[in-house]
Amino acid sequence: MEFQTLFAASHHIYIGNAIWYLVVFAILMLLVKHYAWGPVSDMMEKRRQKVIEDLDSAADNRKKAEVLANEREAALKNSRQEATQILSDAKANAQKTSDKIVADANADASSIRKQAEEDAKRAKAEALDDARGQVADISVAIAEKVIAKNLSAEDQKDLVDQFIKGLND
């Protein structure tokens, strides 16, 4: 008892109060553990799980974003190649069209030239035939006057043909 008295006298705390404080503290700790510690632990565990899920989701989203960026870059590169191909095809088609137009124009010009030559030959032949007829008529008229003889149309034609053959030789 002396210890109790010494302790109480020096600090003004009694052993009974100390035990009471310890019992109240133990009851309070049990109540906190039962009513607060479990829910707080559960809440902290849920929060930890949510953070882990958020981190995993962020990593997945980052990977998806990288894949999409790579796909977008590949699509852009592909579209550039397609644009280049379209331009080269358009140039090739334009060159083919140009060549075809020039070839068609040359063919048309050649056809027109041949037709003109044929028309000129035909006109020349018709002019020669007309000239033969006129020369024959004039020759017959002159010959009639000079010879004073009438030639038949057949005889006149033969004379003119011989005359023209003589000119061609």
C-alpha cells in the first residue's frame, strides 16, 4: 500500500482511476474495432481495389491509344500511298488519252488527205474527160471546116482518143 500511496501522492492519480481508465479505453477500443475499424478497413480495401482497377484501366486505355495511334499513322501512310498511286494513274490515263487523241487526229488528217487526193484525182479525171469532149467537139468542127467532110460521132471519138493518147505518150 505504500506504493499506492506514494504513487497517488506524487501524481495525484489513484490506482482505481487508472484501472477505470484502462477498462474504459479497452471498451472504447473494442467498440471502435467492432463498429468503426471493420467498415473503415472495408472502405480502405475497396478504395485500394478501385485504385488498382483504375491503374489497370489507365494502362489498358494507354495501350489502346497507342494501338489506335499506330493504326491512324498506318492509315495516313496508306492514304498517302493511295493518293500517290491515284495521281500516277491519273497522269498515265491523261497521257494515254493524249496519245489516243493525237493518234485519232493523225488518222483523221491522213483520211482527209487521202480523200482530198482521191477527190483531186477524180476532179482531174473529170476535167480531162470534159476537156476531151470539148477538144473532140472543137477538133471535129475544125476538121469539118478544113476537110469539109462530116464525120460520124464514133469516128470523131476515135480521132480524139488517138489524139489524147498521142499527148500522153
